[in-house]
Amino acid sequence: MNAPAQITMPRLSDSMEEGTLLRWIKRDGDAVTVGEELAEIESDKATVIYEAQAAGVLSTAIEEGATVAVGTVIGWLGNALLARQLHSVPGRAAGRRKASPVARRIAATHGIDLELIDGTGPDGRVVRADVELRLSAPEPAPVLGVRGEVTVHPLTRLQTLVAERMSRSRDEVPDFELRVRVDAEPLSSVREQLKAGHAVDVPSVNDFVVKAAARALREQPSANATYRGDAWERYARVNVGVAVAVEGGLIVPTVFDADGKSLGEISRETRELAARAREGRITPQDLDGATFTVSNLGMFGIDGFSAVISPGQAAILAVGAAAVVPVVRDGAVVPGRQFELALSCDHRVIYGADAARLLSRIRDLLEHPMTLLVA
Amino acid sequence: MAEVATQTPRYIEAINAALSSEMAADDRVVLLGVDVAAGGGVYGVTRGLYDEFGPRRVIDTPIAEAGVLGAAVGAAMAGLRPVAEIMYMDFLTVCLDPIVNQAAKLRYMTGGGVSVPIVFRTQTGAGRSAGAQHSQSLEGILAHVPGLHVYCPSDARDAHDLLIEAIRLDTPVCFIENRRLYGKRSDEWDRTPLPAGQARVVRSGEDVTVVTWGRMVLETLQALDQVGDEVSAELIDLRTLVPLDVETLIASVQRTGRCLIVHEAVTRYGPGAELLARIAEAALFDLDGPIRRFGALPTPIPYSPELEAAAMPGVAGIAQAVREVAKG
């Protein structure tokens, strides 16, 4: 009989040190074939469906919700009996938390999760004293102050990551912001023509922005860079991150080599990435490697905003909603459509004049969208 | 009048006093057994009673236990209240029929037409190299039989009170003395007598319930002294196995969450198994660790003092078991 194959916490991205097993898709004792979906794992960057690399009967070693270091055994695939013999995790019998009957009863009565209690009994068994200690611990009492009842919501890994990166950006990056208004008419006109011609997947305004930004960065590579203390790192590829709001967070999938991709390609790829992000099927590879970010709140009717630069990038472009505004054309005030672009820049990498040239070029391209269609 | 230092009676004297007072109060009470009359019993339990009550009420018998007990059953059916002695508990095996098939069943089988108010007095007490045929604790066999009461007094106070209650009871009672207690005086002779079927909390505690009876109460007390403050143990003396005070036992285990059962009988299929089962049935969800039994090894009790000590539960072993159960 073959020895069971270990399943270890995979390293899903370069920066991943530990992962959270969100959900076992297969259960203890299930027969699994190679390539079948095994578990959902959350890394510092994404939630990933992890597939079986071997066939056999699954024997889980960690519970759902557990966070373990990369490389830690999270289960076995193989002969069930052998797996069980290997499966000697303190405080756990056949996948069940070891707890004395009275500990179990008291925990159930008070709605305490036994998984959250350290067992001090033999072999890590949770005994009554452990549960009572938990009970006697000062409960984060609902504060009924002037702000009403306070509930505490521990951050997910994604939320923690966002918080950490945003704080780092604000702490470290001396940023400045430039704003322009872009005439939306030419863009609308092109999109109308594409629609009239029954083109599939007509690129969105945002897709045009991604394309325009990528083109401008290609022309002005000094902004496709990062400040590294004593040097600038400039990147050969122009990879544009597209911020996507997901439930409980924000993730930024990457459109790689956006400067070289057609608007159609950018459009299809962005839709696909956004859908995967919302469904939690995004992979760490999808999230890595952006050199610039586009963030768009236009769909919410926001006129314009300033975005926070992602650490590791030099700038971020915030896109507002197109709005009907009075414009002066040929000496007359007429209705026009405009949207705002705000470019936040890391002054350690991009200086004001460079930033102005970059943003102007982006506006220029967007106001002449045909140039984006031909290359 | 000069102050006389009065000593409380020894276990053996308490039994003798109970027999004497019951015989004086009720002339239907008769004693019979091997050497119980002029000889005063092999351990001297019946000393003086022959002189006091004469040969018609204190009767020596041949060494023929089945015959002795058969006679006791007949006498009981005819209206007497015999106290029959079985010299060693081991000898029960030669006279189980009158106990198990006659005494225990006749009231039921006659629809209450006759009662069989017998006390089967016997004694056990390994630990003095009495050999395999004179050292067994067979109370579990008796407690298994419906229709019998089983009393196991652990000190002079209980020996006295329970024997009087046994003699007055119309149900056959197996009264199990321990020869190693015969010389002991009760520290608590003045305590309020308790009825059969009521356990006694000898010592209160919070961490572990230790339940026992007979001589093991003393042994366990010494063990608990050895354990000291390390474990807060509650010691319960069951006093009578039938009727059994389950309520006191369960209430204690519900509080402590842990239980050690100590008895002199062999652990395997011993009375502790019944107690363990009763606790598990009633208080499983109050348990914080496994219930443990600690009794004699499953071996004929050796004659060699060293081997006998190794086979029997003793102070050190009980102390160790208490510590283990507290942490287990």
C-alpha cells in the first residue's frame, strides 16, 4: 500500500508566508482524484481553489478557518488507515476536537467554539477548567455609549492586507495629485459607433482609460517605476492593475502588457478578472506584478476623487463619472460631457512636470480615442 | 466519682454490642455458625453472647455452611430472625443456594406469604497472608442478586448501626465485616447514625470524587492525607451496596467531574464496573475525564506478603490513582 501523500499549505505568491484554510471542499474520508477541487485557501493576496495533486482518501489535519505557515501539513491523500496513523495532532481525535463531556456541554450552553479554546488536559484535551477560564475572561462587552452598541468584526486577511498597504502608502509616500477634465464626447461617439456596428464586448470607458494610461506610460517610462530608497526601478512591462470592489474588500487584478493589448483584449480580460475576483476564484498570479493602477468610481456617479498609491508603484489614476457640463465651444456655452481624471503620484519617482505630461497625454489619447483603436 | 477516660468501642465490640442489644430486645433473634457459641467466634465477635443468652439462642454448627444457612432459612420462615455467620466470605461459594435461590427469592415466590429476615454475617479482609481461599471480596456477586441487601460497614459506628438495621429488616441482608477493622475504634462514634442506603461524605472536596466502602475507606483516607493539598478529593463511603445511594454519588461527580472507584475486590467484573456504569448513565455530560476503577489485580490473592501487597489496592497506589484521575 502506498504511503499517503502529504498535502501542505501551498505558497500561492512570492510574499505568502501563511495561509488560511477557508473551507474543505472535500471532506475527511472522501475519495479524491487528481485535479479535483480540494480546498479553498486564502493567502495574503487572494482566495484560491486548491486542487488535489494526488489521488486517494482525504484525511484532513487542520480545521476550516485555521491559519498555518506555508509548508505545514494540512492533510493527506492516500490510504485512510495509514493517514489516520500519521494524523496525530494533539487535542484532536478523528478530526474532532478532543474535549471532556462536561467541557463540551458547558461550551455548547454558552455558545463557545471549542476550536478557540486551548486544551490543557492530556493530549490537548479541552477540560472544564479551560472552558471556565474562557467564560471568566472579560467579554468584549457591548459598549453602549453615545455611538450605540459596538460590534467587533475581526479583519479578514484581505482586509488586513489592504489596511496595512494603505497605511504604509500614507506613511511613506509623499504624494501629490493632478486633475484634468476629459471631454467624453469623442469617447462616447466611438463607443456608440462600436455598438451600432454590433461589436461584441464594446470596451468600457475604463478600458479606454487603461489603454490610454498604458500607452502613455510606454511613451514615458520614468513613471512606470518604483522608488527603492537609493534607486528607481523601472519596469519593461506596463502592467495595469484595475481596482475591483469585492464583498468585504478590494482587490486589484492585473492586465499584463496593457500597452500592447487591443482594447478588445483589455476589455475581455478585465471583465473576466473582475468576475473571477467577485467569485473568489482569482489566483495570486492575477494579482501580482502591476506597475500602475486605475481606480474608477464613475459607475457610482462620483465626480472625481484622489486614490491612494499602491506601495511598489509610482502612481494611481482615479476616474470619475462622465457628466453633462456647460462647455465653451466656438465662443458659445453649450452642453458637453466630461469626466475627471486625478493622477496621484509618488514625488520620489515622478516630479510635477513629468506627471503633468503624463496626465495630459492620457487626456489627449482619450479625447482622440481612434488612436487607441489603431494600435 | 473519678474521671474515667472512656474509649469508644472497637469495630468488633460494636458488632457484639449490636447483637447483644438486639437479642435482648427480641428473643426471635438467634445466632448460628461455626464456633460462634462457647468459643465466641474465631475472631471473638460473639464473645459472651453464649453465656448471656444460652445454647438455644447461640448455636454452634458443624462445618457445613450449606446446612447452616439452610437451617437459617427454615428458621426464618418459621418466624425466627437468625443471624448466621459464614466464617470467611470465600466460603459463600459452598452455600450460595440457600442465599441466592432460597433467602433472596422466597418472599417473592410466595407472594409475600413468608419473609426471610436473615442476616448473613461474614467477613473479608485480605492483606494478612490468609491465602487465596480466605482473602476474597465477593460482595459484587451478592449485590448482583435481586432480593439481597449488601452492607459493608467501614467503621465501628456503621457496623453497630447497620447491623441493628439489618437484624430488624425483613429482607435478607449480607453483612460484610472486615477482619482488619475489628480492632479499630471509630473516630466519630458520636456522629449521627445513618440509615442503610445513604452514603456518607467522609471528606468534602472539589476536584475528584473517590468512592469506596469497607476497609478501603481508611486506606483511602491515608492516601488522601498523602496527596495533601495537591488534589481536593471528596471521599464517599457508600456503606451499603444494596440499597445504593446513587444520588449522593452522582451529585458529587456532577460537582467534581472526575471519579475514582476504589475497592478491595478484583477490578475485573467487580462492583466498580456497576458504579462506573451508573455514573456514566447519569452524569456523562458532567465528566471532565475518564472514570477510573482501582481494585485488586485479577489474580488469586497471593500468600506471599510482598505479592499480596502488590495485588491489592494500597495507600500509595490509591494516592497515585487520585493524582492521575485529577489530571486525567
